[in-house]
Amino acid sequence: MLCALVPLELIHASGAAFVRLCAGQRKDAERGAAELPRDTCPVVLACWGALFAAEQPAPEALDLVVAPITCDWKARLAQLVGERAPVLSLDVPRRKHSARARALWRAEVARLRDELGRLAGRKVDREALLRSVRLFRRATRATRRLVEHMRSDPPLLRATEAARVFWTAYWAPMEEWAAAAQALADALDASPAAEEKPAARPRLLLTGSPCVWPNAKVLAVAEEAGAAIVADETCAGPRPLCDAVALDEPTLADLLAALADRYLLPCTCPCFSPNDDRLERLALLAQRFSVDGAIYHLLRGCHLYDAELAAVRERLAELNVPVLSIETDYSAEDVEQIRVRVEAFVEMLRGREGRR
């Protein structure tokens, strides 16, 4: 799968194994840049490099690549991958709250179910989907418990640690991941509060382009500068796991409709227009997690997130939350430049009056 919009419960219910192909390896991006334009989105470059430009290509291990079309880069990537591996592209509506948009997305989810049934040799039935939904609801509860620990001051879970936890949710068998996440939450519940003055570390909100495994460059620099990233709104963090499928009338048709709505309606991807949901979610996170500032992570060539930067600045400014935008890619060449800017931002936050 090439996006967090793909319904994982449906894949699990079919008996297939899912793996998120969004890539963050520098060496893969360099391989991809040898075949694609260098100004291509780093996620696309790295994905292409990992799949097709590596010494041992991986496409023969893939029975299907599911590609929601959220931007022009993803559309082009789906086309290129489709020349070498089986691809199912999903049309993502741009105005998600209309009845027409919800009907379109539900039809796309139904099409995915049919394709998964063809691969498995049997259709995904109500019982299998219901079991998967209940499993993922356990994962959601564990995710929410872990996220809640980020509200403490200082948080018991560092952002670089939390990133590894949520990255693994897209490769590990969900039964194992949910159990491990619950065990981690239990351990954090039993941990004593960290001994540190509340004002010691400025609290930051991370938003913008996803920090895809293993690219934790910005997270690590912020922590080394003395800040604590306590909230993550990106699609590589806990956000895609924070919402559960509603179980009201669990017939198969109801389950499929609820599943489609669960992935469409809470999503704050900038592919949607208008995208007031994202601005309000950021405002809610800023208040709920008592943040002092925000880092806007912007991958070069990611025009959707770039176009929303001004609106995010304006909305967070209403809450007295300054925003530092960092435009980067997967190389290590700009680490020291980023470090200088982040350290200056953190020091500015330390000296602000009325800090949270």
C-alpha cells in the first residue's frame, strides 16, 4: 500500500499481509533519483528506489499494490509501478463531507474488497471483517493510551521512540502489534513520573509531510536541541490508528460503509479541499497537549503541504503558537543547518512570556 488511507481491516480480513511501501531511506532515494527527475517527491524517489532500483528488486513478492491517488506524485508513481507490478488505484474524493464523495469512496472500498477476494479465492465475509474490526479497535485503544502519555510533562515516551512504535504498525502482524502496544502502555502506566521541571523542555507539535521510516532526522534534531515533540499530526505517526470503525449495525454492508467512513472522514490529508478539519485538528492538539510551538516538516516537492503552510501559521498564531517550517529531503547534508534553526527556535520558545 502507498498511503495511510488504505483500509487495513479489509486486507487483514482477506488473509493477506499488508506492508506500507512509503519509504524513507536515503540510499533508496538516491537510487530512485538515478531513474526519475531529481525534483520528484522524496517519498516517491525512495519508494521507486526500494522497489525497482535495488540490487534485489521486490515486486515479485507483491501480489497487489494498493495506491490511493492523493496527489499528482502518487498518481504518477501508481502508473510507473503498474508497468512492473499489479496495481489497484483508488480514487480519493476531494470534498469528503458530501454524500457524493462518501458514496464514491465506499464504492472504491468495495472494489478493493472484490480484488482482495479474487486474490484470496474467497470473498471477505461479515464474520472475517468483524473479527478484523475488533482487532483493530484494540489497536486503536492501545494507540490512544500511548498518545495520552505524551501529554505528561515531560512525556514518558520520546518522539523518536514513539515514531518507531507507530512505524512498525504498518509491517508487523496486527495481533502482535496490538499486544505489544498494550504491554508498552501498561508499562508506562506503572512508570514513575520523570523528574524534570515542567518549564525545562519546550513542547512541540509536529505537522506537515510525514517522517517516513527510518527518516527521523527532524525528530532527533528537535530532541537534541532540548525540545519535546508531544503531538504528531502527520500520516506517519499515530493519527491513522487513532480512529476506530463504528460498530452499530454490523451487517456486512454496514461494516463496509463504516469502514469507508472511518478512513475518509477523520483524515486530514491536504488532498482534501476545503480542509478546515486539519486546521481544527491542529488547534485541538495544540490546546490538548499544551504546546509552545510547532514544527512544519516539508519535504521538497510536496506541493500539497506547502500550499497549506500559510493557513496553518495563521490558525496556530490565533493560539499564540509560533511555527517553524523546515524544508528538507532524505539527505544528511542539511542536518547542521536544520540544527541551527531548531536550536534558535527552541531558545526563542524558552524566553517567551506566557509559555504554556
